[in-house]
Amino acid sequence: MKIIITFALLAIIVALALAGRALLKDGRDGAPKSNRMLHALALRVALSVGLFVFILISYKMGWIQPTGIPL
């Protein structure tokens, strides 16, 4: 379970890095702007929502348990 969540978080960070790279590269030297940043940010949002839904389903199915904060 931890591996899946870690992989999803890394994918979200990679998508954010791709959006940043597209932001810095697009439109330079007279080149037309592309939709790469839009697609990378849309991918990041989709991955974030998917991870959130996965965690909710995992909790409902009993695959993960809350540990709570010790008092």
C-alpha cells in the first residue's frame, strides 16, 4: 500500500516538474506556444484526485487503518 501511494506522489511531482519545464520552454525564440503545460497540470490534478479517491476506497475496504495521534 505504501509503495502505491509513494509511486502516485512521485508521479504527481513529475507532472508538476513537466508543467514547470513547459512554462519555461514554450514561446521562446519565436516558437508558438503549445498546450504542454495545460496537459501536464491536468494530469497532475487527475493524479491527485485519483490518489485521494484511492485512499478513501482503501479506508472503506479496510486495507488501511487510521493510527490516530497519541495523547
